[in-house]
Amino acid sequence: MDAAAFLSRLEKGTPSLERAVGLIWLASRVDHAAGLTPREICDLDHEAGHPAVNVPRLSEQLGRDRRVSQSKGRWRVRPQARKDLDDQYSFAVEPLPPPPSDSVLSRALFDGTRGYLEKVVDQINKSYDAQLWDCCAVMGRRLLETLIIEVYEHDRRSDEIKGPDGNFKMFNGLIDHILSDRNYNLSRNTVEGLKEQKRLGDLSAHNRRYNAQPNDIKKNSGDLRVAAEELLHLSGLHPKAT
């Protein structure tokens, strides 16, 4: 991370001395012996858009700060202060969460359903945006798998989709069961969405020579949405189902 990006994440109004110590900490994250001269600190701070800082005054302030020490003209983090500075500044170098997205599925369709369903949909969309298409495919499979279970739990029939060990069947078993269930007359698009999402998710999860591509996700996104919405209705979770 460059200095400007680091400084931009610090709280507005952070004093120049704290910015200076933060820059020294940033410079020494990989090499603890690395340091910065007062002039380098002031230049980095100014290039990030802050008012110019007087170099001698900053040197005087750093000289009174017990978190840093000077050697050969460069300021370095004192070993005993590193942990506290890690705690203070590490947030500013952590990856920022990607913004909310509706790139594959509309979040509005799942608002107010179940928190874990909302999180799965959030991951589907964000993994697509981050070009993590195998992850997106696997999470799409997980969503439909979870929704089938929600359908049977809603109708108090969950025992029907469990194996002899008392655990829910795998996705393939869940699909076979609901497709043969005369209580549910699933639409053709839902059937296609279930089958294709299973195929795509299985390839992404288990085939070591396969990597999903964006078109693999997009060409099934319509049927995925239809399948998810129909299962939401059947599970009583869709707003219009209440």
C-alpha cells in the first residue's frame, strides 16, 4: 500500500505527528529495520494532500515520542512499541470490503428472509465482481441447496430429505427428491436452474482442470433467479408468500 492510500484511511483530523508515526510504521511493516527521514515523512504527507509540515518542528516532535527512535538520520519504530502501533494502524492497510452489488442476484429479493441467505447472496454477487467465478458458482449451488431445505422445513417434512445418518442429503439427492415430489410442480426454468447450478457448482468445486468463466455464471443467472424466487415462495420466505 502506498503512503497516500494509507493516510486517506486515517481519521479526518489526525494530528501530523500521528500521521508521521503511522508513515514510519508503514515503512517498517516488512523490514522492521527500515525507516524514514524527516524530509521523506513531510514529503509523503504533503503529497497525500495535507498541509506542509515544518521539517525541524517534526524532528523535534519525533524526538520526544517514545514510540520511535532515530538512527543514521532515519526514524524507526521502537521494538517495544510495535505491537501497540500494529493495533493502532493495521486497520488502515487491511483490504476494504467490496461494495454491495446486484451483479448476479438482486439483494432485494432476499431482504428480510434469513440472515444467512442474505449473506450467501452477498457473496455470490461480490465473488462475481471480484472475478472469483468458481467461488460464485459454488455459492450459487449452496444457495439453492439451502432453499430446498427451507421448503421442506417450512412444510415440516424435513425428515424426508435426510439420509439414514440423519443428515440432509447432498444437493443431487435434494434435487432428485423435490423434482419427484408431486406436492411441488416446479417451473421448467426452476428445473433448469437447479440442474445447471448443480453441474456448474460441481465442476467448480471438484474438477481440478476446470475453471468457471464469467459467461458460465451469466448464462445461468436468469434461471438461477427464477429457481431461487420460486423456492422462496414455496418456503414461505418470499414477501408475497406471507
